[in-house]
Amino acid sequence: MHPVEAQLIAYNAREDEPFMRCFTRDVRILNGRGEVVLEGWDAMRVRYAEAFAKEPDVRCALLHRIHHGDFVVDHEHLTGYRDGTEKHAVAIYCVRDGLIAQVQFL
């Protein structure tokens, strides 16, 4: 299974270990301006474990996906926040050696 699809399934199941296995040890998360907001597997593990615990009902629905070489672009719709908000995001995944090496969220 492609790592971007596998991480989405694990994200929605709130399964830390399967989620983290989709990423390289030196993974980087960037914001829309291209600034690094998180770097490294350990930092990512902490961030997402906290997010899964804080918002256990959040789910991400894939609206559109584009594959282009080592890149995958997803348009995502997130629901289930405790305050009732919904969010849309564009995530640009860069895959290296079968794992996600970088994600930029717009």
C-alpha cells in the first residue's frame, strides 16, 4: 500500500504505530509558507500522540488526490472536532524510498 494512503487509514483509526511507520526518521512538516514547523520522527510522534488524545473523534476524508512522481497532493476535509468546527486542508506529501519524507500543509 502507498504510504500516503496507509497514513490516512492509520490517522483515521488513531493508531500511533501504523501511522508513524509511514514516515522517514528525518520527516519534516512545513506550513503554507514553507517554514519547518516540525522536524524528526520523535517530534512528530509526540505531536500526533497528543493530537490523537486531545481530539479522538477527528477524521479526515479525502476529497481529491493527485499523484505526480514522488509527490502526492491531497485535498482533505477534517471533521469531528470537539468544538464542532470543520477544516479543509491541502497536504503535499513527498515520498522517498517508500516512506513520507515531507508534508507541507496549505
